[in-house]
Amino acid sequence: MSVIDPQNLARALGGEASGNKVLAPSPGHSAKDRSLSITVGPELPGGFVINSFSGHDWQQCKDYVRQKAGLEPFKPNGQRRYNGAHQPKRKIVATFDYTDERGALLYQVVKYDPKDFRQRRSDGNGGWIPKLGDVRRVPYRLPEILQYPDATVFVCEGEKDADRVASLQYCATTVASGKWTDDCVKPLAGRDVIILQNNDDAGVKKALAAAQALHGVAKTIRVLLLPDTKSGGDVSDWLDADPQRDGEMLARICMDAPVWTPASSEIPNEATTTLQSARASSFEMKKIQWLWPDAACRI
């Protein structure tokens, strides 16, 4: 088997090589696109493995790379493989736009089936770059948050849930991959914030990360695991489980939860700071004073 030189392969594909990895345009994409990743090595099946961030069929991409590398076309041996990693073809099932204050696209979060999430930014020519680079990170649905500067903001674990809560006419957001940068935190300064925790270990960690990032910046923080949320469930699952659950019920339950504070520690860290969340069912429901003057982004 011929040993593939990454530098020669990068030149043939119109991409760049770093070590044994090559980033290049996927078949039919613009010259600036870098959605095709190739890892080269004599120990790998056929001398390399590929990953298409744009969802192209892996076998078509392998044939394309082999052609560019001057190798013979792939000949199946009767046993189907998936890029050396037993992975089926992915398809895009949803995209979520992150925009600046004026609504201009900064980047996207892409959801795939089988379930996977990736981030990408436009290359300016109708294609996508699978790395955000130094692009500014912002909270999801930033223009709506800024439109209502006094509204309480629901922080969800994912974009789907933020859209669902926003459909109830509340301000809702999330951050890509759970990473809170300064630009993500600033729009929530001085706000009452409600963090809706997913019912799993990852949900606890992400809720804690959000609470720690916003502590000292937000006016108040409440962290809530909604009552009777199924294992692994989220706010969308909670709303879907009972037709009587609506925006008003969600708001009442959330506002009865205690204000979150970090655990006492002279030097807070991961070992000493814990998430003080509570199930809403542990609190007595009572009439509360509403915080919003109208129906739009109501809390």
C-alpha cells in the first residue's frame, strides 16, 4: 500500500495539512470550505480515514480523496464499513442561528441524525467552515434579549428548549456547547435569570456552569429541575407531558424556587462549589406578584 503524504494530499485537495491531518473542501464546495477532514496513517484502513462535517456520504468522500491522491478506486470486499469507525451517514435535522445585535448571522449550531451537534460559520460564498475560529460568541436569541432589557431570562440547556420557552412569549436563551464567554454573560447583566436544568448528570453540570458564570453579574439566579421531569428530560419534555402545563404554570413554579448562591468557600472551585437546585414540587404554590407589564417576553 502506498504511503500518503499529508502535504501532497493537501495540495491536491486545495487544503492545508497539520501533522497527519488535512482540512480541505468537501466535493463540490468552494475553495475556502474546510468541511472535509482527513487523517492519514499507514495503520489506517486504506491509509486514511475521513470525516465530512457537511454530511456528505463517507464513501463518496473516500473515493474523491483516493482520486485526488492518485490511488485506485475503492473495491468493496463484501463487508460494509463506515469510515473505519462504524458510523452511518449523518443527515442534518435542524440548524440554529446565532446572530449579533442586528440579526446578522455569526455562526450556526447544527443538529444531526444520528444525534450529534456541530458548530459552523459561513465562508461568505455559500459554504461553511466547520470551525468558529475567533468569531465572537453570543447568547442564543440575542436580539430578543436586548429588545426587552428588563425581562427575566430563561436559560435552557439547548437551542430547541430555548425556542420552545420563547414560543410561550418569554425571553429564553442558551449558549453553544455550554461555553459562557464574557460576550455571552454581558447581555444578562442585572437580569433575573432562571436556569432550567435537564434531568441528567450533564444537565447538573451545565446548570452549575451557567450559574457560576452568571453569579455576580445577574441580579438573581434561580436553578430549577421541573417536577416530574422524566430521566434525561428537559423543559420541552415537561411541557409535552401534560396539556395543562403552559407558560403561566412554568412561570409560577420557577418564581417560587429559591434564589441560587454558591456554596460557602473562601476560594470557590469545582471541588467546593455545588449546585443548590431544587425540585419545584418541594415548594408550596402561592400567589405571586407578576414581574412583567405586558404579554411580550412577559417575565
